[in-house]
Amino acid sequence: MKKLYLLLSILFLIYWGCEEAAEPEDCAGVAGGSAVEDNCGVCDDNPANDCIEDCSGVWGGNNICGCTDSTATNYDSTATFDDESCEYDTTTPTVNITFPINGTTVYEIVSITCISTDNEGVEKVELWVNGVSTGVTDDSEPFSLEWNTTTIQDGSYTITIRSYDTSDNVTDSGPIVLTVDNTLSIPTTVELYPITYNDGFQISWSQNNDDDFQSYKLFGSLSENMSNQTLVYETDDRTDTTFIITILNSKYYQIVVEDLWGFQSTSNIEVGDYDFELWGEYY
């Protein structure tokens, strides 16, 4: 009996060992299948469809890596993830005053010129006087800054020009000292010609050709020293240099030239007079 049991056990083991072992299932539930699940959780048997890791470390992501800081020199407007590659401009611009030279006496409007360069580009230059910004700027070459000295007192002033580059780096030029003397800024005087009479006093004068010409004013007075004078005529046309007076209210005349800044110069004085006969007498 024991021998029979042993024989049956051996036959069972032989039968079991000969039976084909069952194959494992893949991610799709197919026994012996080749589908695998990728890092994005997609199950298929095509490796070409496997998702990849983008530059920011996100599987299946579509980030564009680059510099996202708009102040950086390598700013990438298409980047969606900052990869810490930003580079910054720390080079300051250069600036030098070219006109006027140190020690010059100036008046009225002064054009101060400079040369400024930068590795990335100059945004603007700005005029500073005695360490204070004037607010006068220029943002295009050739750089020129107009300084109006008619609003300040005569004297010496320290001039610098500050240059700003496109990365907000700043440099000041070397200083120069200018002397303001607006006593030199009076308009060129005109000559009042001798007055003649022909159906009225014919008053004429030479033309003023200053760039900042504003007006002629003709004044009349009964006094030789032009006291108590009255305004007879005014014009802002520099070519209008003749006026006819038909009604005699004054005897002495003078032309005042005024410029754009209110400075004036006076001409010589001429007398407007004529003799006429009345009952055999000349008056």
C-alpha cells in the first residue's frame, strides 16, 4: 500500500512539472503582453510614445527654460521657467563734456555737448549744475543740452553731465566750471537814422539780426533825455524798420530792441522837427 502511494506521488509530480507555467500579465492585462506604463501613467507597447522629462523636471511638461528677468541682458521673452541662466550688465557708460571748455564765460542759452558710450547702449544724458539735476536731458546722439542761464544769477557754476545706460548703470562726467555773465547778453543795438518829414515824420532804423530777436519798440518824448517817454509803435518783425508819424505828439525818438529773454538795448536819440511858415515867421 505504501508502495502504491509513493508511485502515485511520483506520477503526480511528473505531471505537474510537465504542465506549462502560466505567463504574467502586462499593464494592459494581457498575459505575456509587452505594454508598459511610462512616467506619465500611459500604458502601451510603443516606446516612442513614452513621455519625457522637460527642462524644469516635469514629466510630460512643455516648459521653455531660459532667463525670465526682463532686466537681464539675455532675457528670453518666450521662457516659462527660469533656469537661473540670467546675465546682467554691470559695465558703466563713459561720458565726457566736449563744449564749452572749462573756464568759459557764458550767457543766455548755452549748448553743452558731450560724448557718451556704453557696451549695451546709452539711454540718456542729463545736465547737473552745482550737484543738482536741472531736469534737462537728451536721449539721442549727438548729445546736446540747452542750459538757460537767464533764470539764474551771474556767477560761477560747476557743470557735470550724468549718463544713464539701458541697464540703469550711471556715470558722471568730469566737472567743468562756467562763469555766467548775462550783462553780455544785451541785443545788438540798432541805429536810428535822422528823421525826415514828408507828409509825416519818416522814422527808420537799421535791422537787428540777432538769433533771439523779439521786438522793436519806438518811444517818443518831449524831453531830450527821453524822460516821461511813451510807446509809439511796436513790432516783432525784424524787417519792419520804418514807421511814419502823422500826428506830432513828441519831439525826440528812440528805438529799444528786446530779445527773447527780456534783455534790451537802446538806439541813439533823434529829433523829429520841422519849420513851417506862418504869417511870414518860421516856427
